[in-house]
Amino acid sequence: MRTALESAGVSIRIESDLDWVDELLTEGAAGQLEPSALQDGRPLLLRIEAEGRPFSRRGWEIVTRGVWRHGCETIFENVCATGFDLHLEVSGGTAAFTYRWLPAARARVMRVALGSRFHLLVRAALMQYPALWWAGTSDRAPLHASGIESRTCAALVTAAGGVGRSTLLLDELSRGNRVTGDNLGVSDGRRLWGLVEPVRVARAGGRRMPHGRSEMPMAGRVPELEPSCVVTLERGDHGGHPYLVPSSPEAAARALVTSTYMAGELRRYWAFAATLAASTGIGPAQSPVEAAASTLTANLPCWSLRLGRPGDRPLSDLLSEEEVNACIS
């Protein structure tokens, strides 16, 4: 497979020699793959080789258990417990991630026993985490947030897992609005760039995933937006109507930060990013999540949305109501 993708504001070229990995990455790209390489001046190259031998590390310096470095190169064994070894070279403003499938017996068992969870882990380690890390070298922090763009507003929406954000996003898409992604994005405190991934909701009809959900491609995606407000979703009375109430910047920032660090999609990312920061000397030692969240919420109106009956009034309509606009002004 030779293809390209733009995700988290990063131009990615993908070269894969393993058919089963091609299938996982194609699903994970949710219909966003392009036939030719994209260019933004700082491209990211992902290679998945069929080579069955470990990367040579003769004469390399050990960084920590299973990680070595030599100049601008890093070798990382068994990345995120997937059975893939990684060779990373950062040079000339380009990052080249090269992976080899070299599983121990435990990783082979995981591939079969974990099913969809293993698929999610491989997608994250091979495609999503490199994009998030490379975006971080441009001062962008990962956020557990989605952007919704309508004719009247551009909302950054965050929620703890399981509250109902994916359902809300699909409702907005069905009304002709656009979204940045299902779960994750990166932000510099002003803009939000979405991470490409399928949307996962109940009865979606695609590959079955944990928590009774399945996947579907996300039509109507917008790669990035500049939000005009921040909205935190909270569970409400499913027999009642949804409603918005003002939120303090401090409460909104806290919700955005805690949601990000609680997110299952990022559970293994923090160690991945810290390991690459230690071995390459590139990028922040700790992602500036709190700084990005605080900047966003300090400069934008913040709201809390109490969810009501599924399919009831959408967030975009509530935000455009005259009384809400009056409160904002």
C-alpha cells in the first residue's frame, strides 16, 4: 500500500508491505486516504516493512529498557505492546517512522484474543500516535475534543467517555454540519485540528468494537477549525430537553484537561510521547494540555450542555438561539 493522509494537521505518507496492516490502517483512516503524498514542509513518513529481522543497534546508547538512540535515530522495541519494533529518524524537518512486526508469543496471542482491541492498539501505535507526537513538536497539544462547524458557530466539544458525544456528532452531521473527528484533536490554544478515525457508536454496522459499539466512516469531516466557544457535555434527564448553562473558564478548562487524561484512546500515548522526547530530544517532555485548554477557555465563551432525549434539539441550534447570543454579548 502506498497512500497519504492528513491527520492532526500533519501530512502523512504511508508505505506498507503487510496486507493485514493495510486493512487496519485503511479502516482507521475512515475514508480519508489520498492516492498521492501530501506536503506541508514537515511531512511524516510511516513505513511498515515485511522484514523479519530486528533493527541493528550495535554501538547504540541505551535510553531505557527496550529503547536505544544513535545521533538522530531511535529504536523502540515492542511499541505499546503491539509486537512492532520502531526505528525513528528525524532529519531535515521530516520524521520517518519505520515499523517491523517482530512479535513474541504473547503479542501473537494478543492479536487473536483481543480482537478489536488489538486492532485499535495497532492503529494507534502505527498511525495515530506518530501524528499526535509530530504535531506536538509544533507546540500543539492532544485534546479529547471534537469541533462542530455550523452556519452560526464553531464549537469545541468535550466530554468524558460514554456521555454521548459521538451520538451528538452524528446528529450534527445528519443536519448538514461538519465535525473535525470523533474523539481526538490537537490544539495550539487557538485552533483545533482533528485526528482522523472512524466514528464509533451503537449499531453503526461496521467492525464491532468494545462497549457494544461498531465503526463507520465519518462523512462531512472538516480538518480544522477555529472555535467560537467551548462546550462541556454532561448527562441530563433523558426524558427532558437539552439545555445550555454558562460555565466558568476554570471549570471548562478542568473538564477539558481531565477528559483528555482519562481518555482510553490516549492511555498509552503519554508513555509513547515521553519515550520519544527522551530519546530524540525533540518536542516537549510533557504535552502542554493544560496550557492549551486554559488559553482556549480564557478567550472563548464556555457552556455546559445537559443532554436530553436523543434526537432532540441539536447543539448548533441551541448555540444560535437569540437568548444565548445575548448572553455571549
